[in-house]
Amino acid sequence: MAPQRSRGRSRGRVRAALDAVEHLAGGLATAVLALVALAALLVTAATCLAGVGLLLVPSALRVLRSVADRERARLSRWAAPLPSAGPAPRTLRDAAGDPVVRREALWLGLHATAGLALGLVGVTLPLNVVRDGAFPLYWQYLPAGEATSSIGFPVVHNLPQSLVVTLIGAGWVAALLVLEPGLAWLQAWPGRRLLAPDPAADTALRIARLTATRAAALDAHAAELRRIERSLHDGTQNRLVAVTVLLGVARRALDRDPSSAAAALDRAQDAAEEALAELRAVVRGILPPVLADRSLPDALSALAAGCPVPCTVDVGPVGPCAASVEATAYHVVAEALTNVAKHSGASAAAVAVTSDGAVLRLRVTDDGTGGADERAGSGLAGIRGRAEAHDGTFTLASPAGGPTTLEVTLPCGS
């Protein structure tokens, strides 16, 4: 067990170092942009003394916000997301009173200097590893006196000396594994501290998001009630009225012609059975019994089996989810497969479900003609409403000619 743990730690260290190289390279790119933006701000500030720079202030502020948002997007790929601060101020007075702009300007100076230096060091380390590690392969092709390691010595004249440079390359590997994660953390730290939203602004944003989610939940609930009401009114209620009429016909037939009452009773029984089947369908649409009796994978497999278009289902390990989340996932897939059958012209479809314990991810794809539009009234807006009611997400990619990919994420809350 000890060797396995050691190998696991070694792999983790190598993976962390490689990730750090990627982070530092991305940070180096944004640091170059920050250096350009810093120069633009300094030029604007200098020309403002003559009054001309006031015309450049809106453009300079937009450049500052754009570079800061680029760094926010970069940092959001590796850790907690940093939302954009929105449009930049347009006047110098507004910018001077905006704490976000002041923090962005401070970050710009730090990232254009220290961030640039850290990015250069971080990118140079792996280059030195390659340069010195592969030195025995190419040293003889270098001009005399220039065949040296990355640190300038020794001057190589033969193969044994080139192997010494290889040892220096091994030292660079050790430095890479030890230093790169720390360099990446140092480079990202100013952005994490200065580009994050104020707690008050973050709370306001969360309140706005919860308000929108609550509105979506109420809309989805109202739409579901309307659907149930239409199903009961247009289907089951009419069937029950027909049963009542046929029973009345049979009752009068008993007095006039008892032999004809049997036919009326048969029709009444058929209407009652149809009403019962429609009522069961309505109840099944509210909460499918298969979810309670078996599981979400079984329910989705049943949907795929009943789809007119050949459909495969791939469900990974799914942890415990709230009943409302499973019901939403079921209805999302059901609506998506209904759209595939009615509108896509597809010959095959696929449903994939994955979960990391915190988020349930659904993907429905088909090889149809594409062109699905959420605004066309094909049920896609209802899918979005169901997803957003659970604070989830909905994305649709359906170019003309296909294929169509629908993705929904649902938090596995209880």
C-alpha cells in the first residue's frame, strides 16, 4: 500500500505542476494585456493634465474593465467563478467614486509587473527542462563556445560534459515540481483578492438570482397546473360526461327496450375505461410511479423504450437526489424525446446522465435536421423553466442541418 500511495502522491505532484504551468502561461498572456492597458492608462492620465486626455477616459476605462474581465474569466476556470463587474464607468468622476475601478487599477499595476515576472519565470522553467534535458541530442550542432546549459556553464566540448547539462535539466525538473504551484498561486492571488465582487454586491447579486429563480419556479408551477387542468378538462372530464350520458341512455332503454340496454352499457364501460386510462396518464405526468417504485435510470430507460425514434440511454453513477429533482429530470427527458419524435426527423437519439454528487447533468442528442428554436413553442421554453426553477442551467445547440444537443444541469439538493 505504501508504494501505491507514494506513486499516487508523485502523480498528483506532477499533475499539479503541469496545471500550474498552464495557469502561469494564461496569466502571462493576461499580464501582457495588463501591461498594454497600464501604458494606456498612464498616457491618458498624463494627457489629462493638458485636458486632451479627458476625451480618452471612456476608452481607457473600457480597456481596464475588458482586461480585468479577461482575468476574471481565466481565474473562473480554475476555482470559484468571478462574475464580471458590468459596464465600465464613462466619466472620470464616476470612475473616481467607483471602488471596483480602484481595485481594478491596483490589480492592473500588480499584474502588469509582478504577474508578468512570475509568468515569465513559470514559463521559463519547463523550457529549461526541455533545453537542458535534451542537450546531449543537439549540443554538437551549436557554435563553439555557445554549447552551454541554460545557466551559462559548463561550456561543453564532449559527450560526458553534455551529460552534466542533463543533470542540470533534472534539477530544473525538481524546481518545476516544487516551485510551479506556488508561482501560479502568487500570480493569481491579486486577482482573487482585488477582482472579486464586494460582499454586499455579491449578496445583492445572489438575491437577484434567487428572485429570478423564484419567479421561474412560480411560472413553471403555474404552467404545470394549466397543463393538468387542460388534461382533466379536455380529456377525462369529457369521458366522464360521456359515461353519464350513456348510463342515462341505458337506464331509459331498460324501460323501453331491455335488449338495447346492453349495448349502451358496453359503450359506457368503454368510455369509463378510457377516462380511467387518461386519468392515470395525468397522474403519471405529475409524478411518474416508476420513479418511486424503481429509480431514475429505469424511468429514463422506459421513456427511451417508448420513443418512436431509436434511443440509447447511458446513465453513470447517480447519487441520491431530491424527488423533485428526479421528477424534473424525467420530465425534461420526456419533453426532449417528444420533440425529437415530432420535429427533428432524426433516425437516432441518445440520452446521457452523469452526476458528481452535487450536480445532475442531462444530455439529449439526436442526428436530425437541427434548427430547434426555444421561441418556436416546441416545449423548449418549458424545459428551461423547469431547469431554472431548480437553480439549474439549460443550453441548446441546434445548428441547421443538425445535430441537436440539449444539456440541462440540476443541483442535487434535498
